[in-house]
Amino acid sequence: MTDEYMSLEDTKLLLGILRTAYPKFYSAIGVDSLEFEDTISLWHLMLSDTPLQTAKIALYKLIATCKFPPSISEMRECIASVGYIAVLDAGDAWAEVNRAIVSYGYYREREALASMSEATRKAVACIGWQTLFSLKGL
């Protein structure tokens, strides 16, 4: 995920997506352009500390699961649920690989992969279990 935070233009884009996803709701309440500008300002204030990609993921999740447009608090709650995925740094991931090598050896690849976090497992699968052994000189 990127660390680029929400700009005012990004907030307008997200609220435009909400208007498109819930057209009957927004036409029924008859929001005029001045009220919509106030809405954009408030949403921007409340979401400006959020990485853009995280906000998009949360918005798409809410659209897929909510019958009515989300409130700011629902959006922030969803952001919290999708935005803080623990990702190992390279050193921790390599330590996972080394533990698996020691514990499972060359021939127990399936068990070794099952012992790793999803991101590490995917990286190891791309490199190849046997290739890692040759890199380590085992």
C-alpha cells in the first residue's frame, strides 16, 4: 500500500463513487451543490490521515456490503479493519524461511510453506523451495 494520504480531490472522487453506487439515496435527499461541498470538506477533514489506497479498499468493501451509504464513522471503522495488515520486513521474512528450512528440510516443502505467513509463502513459492536451499548452500 502506498503512504500517499487523501487529498481534497481524492475525497471528491470517493464521494462521487458513493453517489454513483447509491443514486436513489442521493437523489431522494436532494443534496444541493453547496451542501455537497460541505460534505466533501467534512469527509476530507475526517479522512485526510488515511492512505488513499486504504480508503479505496474500505470504500469498495462498504459498497459491496452496505444497503445504504456509509457514514464517516462506518468508513473509519472499515479503514481500521483493512488498513492495518501486519507485513513482515525482509529480515523477519527471511527468519521465517530459515526456521522452516531447519524445521522441515529439503523434502517437506508443503509443511514448510504452511508454517509461513502468507506473504512469505508467496515469495518463497515464486523463488522456489529447492532454489532457496541452493542459495543457502545446503
